[in-house]
Amino acid sequence: MGMAAESQFHVLAVDDSIIDRKLIERLLKTSSYQVTTVDSGSKALKFLGLHEDGATNPNTSSVSPNNHQEVEVNLVITDYCMPGMTGYDLLKKIKESSSLKNIPVVIMSSENVPSRISRCLEEGAEEFFLKPVRLSDLNKLGPHMLKTKFKDHNQKREKQEEKAAFQSPKRQEQEEQHQHQQQLLQQQSNNNKRKDIEEGLSPERTRPRYSGITAAV
């Protein structure tokens, strides 16, 4: 994937360790991704605008001081072991949200526990990386974000088509009314033209001209 395409994607990185957080931020920026970092699952949810009841707030602003405007999150990469809300808990929250469930989530961990890996993948995680995360690992992120972007585009198009289908009967009625009005106007115009022609050929219009000619002779 080229640098120009990758720079369009925004990754939210979640890790309570400042060292690991700085490392993943540097690797993501090296891969030309836009990056926002937070140190807990609760802050990640706040950034995403997700409330405790699972509803989203579109007016929620960014919680990162490095971001001065609201931006779309294309992928979440989170540590598994964090105090309070674990990476697995964050994964579940995102996948349970109707508005966020399409965001790809990647889990990181320094512990290679097969049962933990299986549980995260079954819950909907796209990848499970072992720390320290390497640049080669991040090369796997692009296809997941492209797939999601394509899916979101199709969903938006389907909604537009549904809206158009719902409005089509009303639009058809308006078009029929417009066509009827055009037909009436055309008919009136034809009548006026016919009347003008008939008046132009009437004896009253031709007699003065004829009389003038006779008088001249």
C-alpha cells in the first residue's frame, strides 16, 4: 500500500504503558498512519463517543492533545492487559455497538496464551500481535481498514438507494403532475396558434387589403 493511501487512515492506539504506547505510535507513524494514543480503555471509548449504555455521541471531541479536530477512526489497536478495562473488554464494547462494530480491532500482548488469543479472535478481533510489535506486523493492518472502508461505502450506498426507493412513488406523482401541466400548456399554446391562424385567414383580415388594391387600380 502506498504512503498516500495509508495516510488517509487513522488508528487509535490504546496501552497503559507509556513505553509501549510511544513505540506503537512511532511504528504507526513510520507506516504513514494518522495516530491517536490513549492510556486506557475508558478513554478509548470516550474518544469513540461511546457511552456506558452503548450509545454514541457524534458531538464528542477528541481526547488527544495532538488532535485539534474530530476525525474518523479506521482501526483500534489495544493492549490486552490493562488495569480497569482490559483490551478484551474494549473489544467487546466496540463489537456490541451498532455504530462502531465495523471498526477493526487488533489486540497486542506480551504473553503468548493460546486460549486468550482464540477468545479475542472469536469475539471479532482481526489480529493478535505478540509484543514487541514489529513493523512487519503493522503491514497486516492496511487490508483490514480497506475492507471496512469498502463495507461502509456499500452500506451508505444501500441506505441512499433505500431512501430513493421510498421517495420514488412521491417523485413519480410529482413528475406525472408536471407532465400533465406541460401537456395543458402545450394544448393551450396550440389552441392559441390555431386561433391566430384562423383569424389571419378570415375575410375580415383580407378584405381591406383587397379593397386597397382595387382603389389603386
